[in-house]
Amino acid sequence: MSSSHLDVSPSREHLIHALCEAAEFEHSLMCTYLYAAFSLKTGADQKSSNADLSSEDLSSTGLTSAGLSSQQLDATQRWRRSILDIAIEEMGHLVAVWNIMSALGGAPRIGRPNFPLDPGYLPAGVVVKLAPFNQPTLQHFIHLERPADSSETDSAAFAPERSFLRGADSPRLTPMGVDYETVGTFYELLGKAVTRFVGELGEKAAFCGDPLLQLNETDTSLPRVARVVCLKTVLCAFDAIVTQGEGAPKSSEQSHYHRFAQIRAEYAALLEADPAFEPAFPAATNPVLRRPPRPEGRVWIEDPRAVATTDLANSTYGLMLRLLAYTYAVPSGSSDKSLAIDLAMGLMHALTVLAERAARLPAGPTHPNCNAGVSFITLRDSAALPPGAGARRFFVERMNQLAAAAEAMRDLSDARTLAAASILTGLAHKATQRFDLSTPATPPTRSPDEAKRVLNSEAGHPGSTNPSEQPTMPTSDNEATPSAPADVASPAIEEVEAENLTLVYEGKRCIHARNCVTWGPTVFVANVKGPWIHPDTMDVERVAELAHVCPSGAIRYRRKDGKPEESAPPVNLAAVRESGPYAFRGDLRIDGKPDGFRATLCRCGASKNKPYCDSSHHDVNFAASGEPPTGKATDMLPVRDGPLQIDPQVNGPLKVSGNLEITSGTGRMVARTTTTFLCRCGASKNKPFCDGSHAKIGFVAP
């Protein structure tokens, strides 16, 4: 390894430079894994080599619509899921590096060099380029993730363009890259350098960045994401990256190396049984969207459909990077931060279907028998936009531009174009609705002691047991006034006029809890022909009470007698119903819209009216306890009401932001929180909380 200031007396500049390289490497690795996964065949693919066969003929061959046997298709889909899981963990590694950079007073390195990386960005033995899933690519991944004591060699297809050494013979003021054999060695060097730096300056001076600008597990559902506030948290982050991923001292069953090796063994067995087995589409190696001035090792995409698809995929990726950069410019507790994260994660889902489509389209006449692929073009400058109305307007305009392009690409015969259009249109609507274009950014001002209290409470620090130290969701004057949704007359909503109120019934939201027909049998007369709602048969206050006990919000009312309308409850609650939905009570804002004070939201994953429950849990025999165990986060919140924002994540959980008490079906306390992710796919092993199972089962929901 060459000599550098990292070995002697590292400055903040040298540390941030080295962390930039770590971020670029994790980012690049994530993209290469995604690219390979996107090329794998799935059950959603149409028959390729069997295009001329009828469905009956295809069935007689024992092949699926992807041209694979059932056993082969099962394998490719499991491999795809495994590689995507690894890519998500790489995203967690990337966020950990970003948090360390932010803690040291720097800005996270969001961008990276475009593919393929030119010699010098990384050591000569570390080659990074986009390639489809095949045996050479898989061996390359194994080589990159190899433990320190491994003798795994790289694939010849990934041989370095030339040999060279990085760095200098002696330490320089100018930061320079250094050589290392494995990424684990690089992180070991970084850990020692940060330790020396902290030893010289002390922790308070070393970690001078605002910790509330970082991302943590309350902001995102990424695994193992935590704020960096001291040397211990830095070293823990490095250890987690190495142990889970690159260059571990030894292999473990859950390490990336072990999982890739398992895929290699199964791939070899399937190839031995069927030498013609082709698990992936022939996506291009290093695709580019313009005629490359240096064509060697690159594939120029010419096919118009492939160009349009890759162009939209790259633009989606670019906007995702801008949003992620913005999250590090606004503090926790800011509505801008939460919304930017939600939009960025939603864009990842749009990118997935677009990238899969690109890998299935021809590259063009210059490269026959070769498909296209997303090229992950990075922005020339991906630094965070200045917080405020200008940044919000930029995001709204760009999101709507992408949605319009997706709508223009919509093809009824291609499910992936339909999915992309649906996701991007929904995200554009959310951005337009939720970004305030008139208000300048006013991040909350916190003293160092206040920030410390927030961080202690997030980490479950012993000093944070006092309820007054628990974080609460900030409110503003315009958020403090609860508002019910407007009742728009439609066939699905019945309005019945009475002397003192208008009674509203929305059948689509009803979960048949039967409170209405048992508490007010003369008001709600079930199983009769003709009119069945008779509000004047009971005192107006009792009728209002009937609405209040309706858990789904299907029953509402508007007063005519000047008496107060329904108001938000004093405590925001989410009850976990036995083998059924979540029953929320509070000033609800569901997907950015005021939605009254009561709602039952699907947690089985089967509702046809997501995010609301439609009783499909009965049809699918959903079985899940309504008595989850009481967790550790049960300290009383200083504020127990206020707006409760519920944002369904695309193909993911319910993100709930606001002061909330989660209870069992019988009312026992489960958790008190201000931000959480609740499972809505029905598969989490940690119900009611999300554990990432939605990704493993391929859950699809807007």
C-alpha cells in the first residue's frame, strides 16, 4: 500500500476524500448488482426462444413463458431476489458512509464516475462495469466480496485494462487515492485513520456536523441505518459493512460472498443438467445512450424504444439522486426530508421496471443479438439543491416531466410500461400536492443540547427515559387544525338527511364491524330492500356516537344544529386487530390528503381497495395475532395528538409519521413512536412492523 496522510496524520480533507471513494465504490457496486438482477428472467417475461409455440404447445414442452423449466424459473427468481437484497444492503452501506461524511462536517458524495470506470478511480485490481448475469459476472461479484483469506480469482472478462499503482511515495497535502487488495483492507485503513483523527482533536471537534442532517432508521426502512455521533458509531458502521459485505475476515452464511457462492453452485448444477440453460437476457455490457467517442468496451443503444426506455430510466435515477442529496440538506423533523425520502424510494421502484424493460429490448443494428440496458448515467453535479421553495419547485417540475414521458411510453401490451406510468404519475401527484412552493425553508433551530436529547431518545439512551426528552413531531399553525375529508356524492357514498344532521355512509370503507347495527338497530337496518338508514329514529347525539364507534370511518356526519362537528381524539391510536386490519384514530392524513379521524387500513396485502381494508383478510384466510408483544419504546410521549401522516410506500409498508400509540386489539400498549414502518404485505415476521419481507415476496401495491 502506498504512503499517504491516512497512515500518518490524517486531516479532515484527507478523510472526506477517502470516504468519497468509499461512497463511490458502494454506489457503483450497488448499480452493477442491480443491472445483473434486472437482466434475469422472471415469470413476468413473455416467451422468447419459444415465441412461435402456442400456450398448449408450450405447456407440453415443460417450459414456462420465460423459456425456462419450472425448476430453472424458480432458481432465476430466487437469484434475482437474493441479488436485489444484496443491492439494498449495499445501499445501507452507502448511507452509512454518507452519514460519516456528514458527521465530519462534509457533504455526502452522492454522485460517482460513469460506467465503465476509467483506470485510476479505484485500484487496478478492482474493475467495475455493467454486465448482465452470467458465469463471468457472478465470479466477478464473488471476487469483489471475497473474504480476506480467500483465494477466489476474478473472471477473465473483468481483467484490468492496465496495471498501475496509485498514491505517492510520501504523504502529500493533496488527497490521493491509495492501493488496497480488498475493500475490507480499505475500511480497516479508514477506521485507523478516523481513530487517529479523533485522538488528535477529540470527539466533539472531530464530529462537528449536524447529526440531524443524517439519515437513520426512522427516516428509511433500509437495514442497519444509524446516525454517526462518535468514534464508536463510526467503527461499528465500518465493521458492519465489512462483515456483511466486502473483505470480511471470514465468510458467514449471510455475507454477500456466501450468498453469491450459493448461486454459483446452483447455477453450475442447473447448467450441468441442461447446457442450454440461459437464465438471463443478453443485456449489453456497458451500454451508452450516445455514440461513444471511445467505443471500446461499450454498446451504443440505437433502437428507438430502448433509447426512450433507458433515457427515462436514467432520468428517474438522476432525480432519485437529487432527492437523496436534498435529504442531507434539511434536518430530521422537516416535512421536506420525509417527503424527499418517500419520493426517492418510490423512484427506485419505477427505475426497476424501466431497467428490466431496457434489458429486454434490442440495443440496435450495430450490436445484433445484444439487448439494451439502463446505463445509470449520473448528473454532472448531484450536490444538494439549496433548501426552500426553489428546490421544491424543481422537484415538482421534474417529477411531472418524468410522469408525462412515462404516459407517452405507455404500452397496453407491456405491463412494465404500465407500472412505470402508474408509479411516476402517483409520485408526481404526491410531489405536487405535498411540496409547499410558497414557504421558504425554515429548518427548526436546535441547540446542541436539544439535538443530543433527540439522538439519545432515538438510540434508547438511558438518559432519555424522562418523557419530556422524547422527540415529538413538529406542528405548524396550518397543521394544527384537524380537517375531515370532503364528502363527494357518488354511488359509493350514501347521504341521508335528518332533522339535525346529514348521515354519510361510504360502503367501500366498511369492514362490517357491526357496531352500527348493534348500537343503533333502528338507524341501520340490515338486509332489507329499499331505504335502510333512518337517522331520525334515534337522538342526534346517539347517532353521532354511532359514527364515532365505526372503526373504518365509513360512517360520518355533518351537523345542522350548530353543535360541534366530530373532532380529533386526544390520543392518536393504531389498534392491531386479530387477523385483520389496523384501526387508526387521529387527525389522519393518508397519502397527503385529510381523511377524517378513523380508518382501517389493510395489513394482509390482499385488499382491492388499498390502503384501506375491504375485508379480503377473510377471503385469503389471513392469520396474524392481534396481540403483538410490548416492545421497549413505550415511554409516554409529551404530545399524544396532532396530525398523523400515513404514507403507503410503493410496493412497501405504511410509513407513519406523527405522535402515535400502537396498541393490541385488546388495548394493551405495544409501542409509542413518532415515526415507524408498519407491514402491509402480510409477510413480516416482526408484525406489526415491517422487516423487508415485502421485497422478498414481490409485494405490489401503489
